[in-house]
Amino acid sequence: MKEDTKKFLKELFSGGYRASAIGMSLVIAIFLGAFLGYLLDNYFGTKYVFKIVGLILGIIAGFRNVYTMGKKLK
């Protein structure tokens, strides 16, 4: 295999790894916040209060992770 092709594939796979790591951190943060809100709703007997709060906090945390990871990659 040519050296240029090897270098291109290495950069391609490295970028794919970074993109999937950023996406997974976003998704995990959102689901974790929603799940903790669900558990708190069941514990306190409320309907949707903590689910919504947990979901909002999960979204904020997820986008904060995306921002910090993007800053590191610059």
C-alpha cells in the first residue's frame, strides 16, 4: 500500500473515532439525565417534574462535553 494511502486511512479512522466519541458523550449525558429524573420521579411520586429537569440538565451537560471536546481538538 502506498504511503499516502496509509496516511489518509490513518487520519480518516482517527477522525471517525473522535466523531463517535463526541456523539456518544452527548447521547450518554442526555439519557443519564433523563434516567436520573425518572428515578427521582418514582421516588418522590411526581409525574414529570424531575424527568424534565433531568432531561434539560442532561442536554446542557452533553453540549458542554461537545464544546470542551471540540476545544481540545482545535
